[in-house]
Amino acid sequence: MSGGEPDAEVVHELVDLLLDHGRADKELGQHFLINAKTLKKTVQLSQVDSTSHVLEVGPGPGTLTHFLLETGAQVTAIEIDERAIAHLHRVHGEAIESGQLNLIEGDALRVAWPDDLTAVVSNPPYQISSPLIAKIDHWQENARRDGRGRISAVILLLQDEFASRLAMEFGLASRGPLGINTALNWQVELEMKVPPHFFSPHPEVNSRVVSMFPHDLGEELEIVVESRLVKRMVDHAFAERRKKLRNRLKGIPRKIERVPNWNRKRWQASTKILLSDENNDILELGWQDFRPEDLEVEEWLILAEKLEQINEELGE
């Protein structure tokens, strides 16, 4: 414990009570954060309060849950481990009974999320980090299209290396579909680093708290483009990242038909026109021979907008 401080005592007690019923499950990626200051800071970064509805994925011993409940927020927690579910009913039974805590047993990537979420604050299993962020992004885009309230803050504890790629911390070296696609809708910031000894059991990697706050990069740049088109383009180009854009754009992205007003034939016709114009000045001269990581996020938006304009002209 940290000098017998009340918060530290609560955290250690919650973790110990769960571990009394068996060891942490490595297959579920269970590494329980036992540093109360980091847990409290995570909640503070989210700025949640009694008006918030927070999603927590993988509450485990219920330590982060404890601090979220202290804010007065409504919390929906999704847990896949039956043992942890039983533990959470024991330690947070009062909050469950009052309705402040909605505990769902299941896979957070598969179960339906509430429609009125305002924040996601979570220490998720590292192996689901990428699909979890994709689901958060998908939920947010659906909320925008449906005119619902949107998530105002996402605070996640992630593997440090993954966090660097998400924030594209090292420029070209860390630029990829994860960071580019996330940057379309979220401003990603790297917060405090979390060493292995802050967990029980210790993971073999360093961790990092990451904050994500919503923005609309296309709107900010006054670029009108369907985000699903940008994401299909980015994923397709980076599938063979050592190839030049000229070669990648000649191929057809997977599931292009799911993007409104697009299909395989339209893609082929539009990219043929785009690539045939050697004097095209929408990007730096010679961009057709760049590799995917050479483009900034803004340039992917510009490229997608140009393709949409060509596609619209072809449809007239």
C-alpha cells in the first residue's frame, strides 16, 4: 500500500478480494492496475460528473469502477469473466441495486452499447485495443448520423508501443491506418506512462494512458468527404505499404461497395482519371509515386475528396 492512504487501501482490497478467488487469467489479458493515483488521474482526465454516462470495458476487480462511481456518474461496465462478474456483484452491489452501475456480462466487442454514452473510461485488455477503438469510432459516427448525443471523452490505458502508433508519436515510423483513421474523428494525446510494477500481476510491457477527444478534421479543414471512403483507401494502401500509391490505387479496396455511391466499377474509373493526370496539383508534385506513410492525414482527406468529385462527375 501507499503509506496507508484510504484510496490505496480500497484499491488493494478490491484486487485482493478478486484474486482470493483465483489467479488473474492471462488469456483474458488480466493485469490489474493497483496504483490509486493513476486510477484517479484517469478519471480526472475524462472530466466525467453526475451528468455523465460512462462505459467501462473490462472492470475486473472494480477499482476504476470505484472512482467512476464516486463522481456520481452512471456507469455501464462490460465484463467477460464470470468470476469477476460475481466479485463485482459483491463489492459494488449497492451501486448495481440503485441502478447507478449497469453490469453487463459478455464480450464488449459484440454486445450492444447504450445509445446515450457520454464517455469511455477503461483499462481494457491490451489484445482488444485496436478493435475496441474501432468500435468506439463506429459508435461515434453512428451517433453523428442519427443525431444522438456523442461521446465527449475517451480515456484508455494501453500498451505504450500501441499508444505511440495510435498518436503517431514518431512521425513516419509510427504512421499507419490505426493512427490516420483515428485522427479523422479524434484528437489523440499521450498522457502519463505507467510502469509494470503498478499492476498485479506485472505485465511485460510499459503502459500509457491515452486521451481521445472528438473533432471533425474534415470539417475543420473545410473538406467535404465521406469518412468511410477515406478509411477504405487508407486500409487498402497500407495493406502493402512498401508499394507506391500509383500501384495501390489501381487495386480495389475491400468492401468498397459499403461506401455510399461507390462500387468496384466506379472506383476503377475514378482512380484511372485521377492517376492519368500527371499535372494534378491537388498534392505535392509526384505524389503518385509516394508510399502510403508519406501522406499526412490531411492529404488523405484531400485525395479522397478529389476522388469523390470525379465519381460525382462520372455519375452525371
